[in-house]
Amino acid sequence: MMKNVLRYLAVLLYGVLALVILLTWNIQNTKNSWLVPITPYTVWLLLSWLLGYPWLRGRLGYLFLKDNRKATSTGITVRPWQYAIGSTRSIGEIFSLIYIFCEHLLISLLLILFGPLLVCTLLLIALFKKRRS
């Protein structure tokens, strides 16, 4: 039980930066502090982050795999779409890490923003498959 709770908290921690980015659009500066008003959008994001994001991250974990790029024979990482153009460019390891970070951040943003819709869609698909069989 404790292992599951720790895993849940770790997954929530992965989504904190994406949640903070999504919440900053409505931040207000008062005289003494910053304020994030409670709106339906804020509630949507918080519930999506607390309830849907951990399940979606576990279910769609293949989106977060680091090693989904092709490598050349010399071990230099290149992007798959670069094979479609005449001259390919390789990137250094630091740029690869930055790219992976930005890619995972974008995926997290989308999972939190559209999380409840994705959860409902996946549950409906599972329900229809179960009903058919």
C-alpha cells in the first residue's frame, strides 16, 4: 500500500511543473501577493492533475520513454524526421536532454489539460470492448 502511495506522489511530482505553467495564465497580482482565483478552469486542472494524470501517465507511459529515437552507427542521436531530408544534422547530448525535457513537458501539459476527456474516452472504449466480448 505504501509503495502505491509513493508511486502516486512521484507521478504527481512529475506533473507539477506542467500544472504550474497551466495555472499561470490566470494569476493576478494584488497589493501584497499573487493570487490564483478558483475558476472552473482551475478546478478542471487540479482534478485532472490529481485524478487523471497519474492513471494516464501509467497507461500511456510509452510516450515518456527516452529511447524512442533512431541512432546512427556512431551512436549520435538524430531525430526520425531527419531521415526524410537530404542532409541530416546531429545534435549533442545536452541538446538531446533539453529536447527530451521539452517533449515530456509538452506531453504532460496535454495530459493535464485534456486528461478528463482522455480518461472518459479510454474508459468508454474499454466498456465497449468488454460489452462486445
